[in-house]
Amino acid sequence: MLTEGAVSSLAVLLPAALVFDLGKAASIFGLSSDLLLKAGINVTATPTLLGLDAAPRFYTAWGFTQAIAWSRILGLQAFPSLYKGFYTFAAWALTAFVVTTLDTANTLHCMA
């Protein structure tokens, strides 16, 4: 269980570390500000991930990194739809992780 916790922590921290500055990361990969706005990312209002709360920071970071990776294969015009899809998937994954962790904690508490 401790190893699973360590792996999940890395999975949460890694995307956030990769896209600390959204504007700089977007310019490195050739994404225009119009394309980012189309995806729902306003770089002028929130230039870094630190401007977001914890859960949206994870959704944004994970969706951003996955969308960039896949848009390198599918083309930059696919970025907005990829971002929205991966952002939603990250929200579901984090929710499922929290629910299953609470379920495990309750099960262990009841067994003790």
C-alpha cells in the first residue's frame, strides 16, 4: 500500500512540475494564445499553475501535458478537444482515487 501511495503521489506531482508556467510551456510547443483560449486556458489571467486551487491545478496540469503529447501526433489543432477530454478524465480519476482511498480507510477501520 505504501508503494501504491508513492506512485500515486508521483502521478499527481509530475504533471504539475512539467507545466509550472503555462505560457512558457505553450510557447515552447508552438501553441498560440488563441488556441489556448479555445481550450479554456486563459494564460493572461492564470500564467502559472500556482494561481489555481489544488484540484484544478491537477486537472489542468494533467490535461495540459497529455493534450500536448497527443497533439504532437494528431496536430496542434486537436489540442483544445484533447485538453478538454483529458481534463475531464483527470477529474474523474482524482475523484475515483479519493473515493477508493476513503473506502479502504473505512474498511481497515472496521476490521480493526
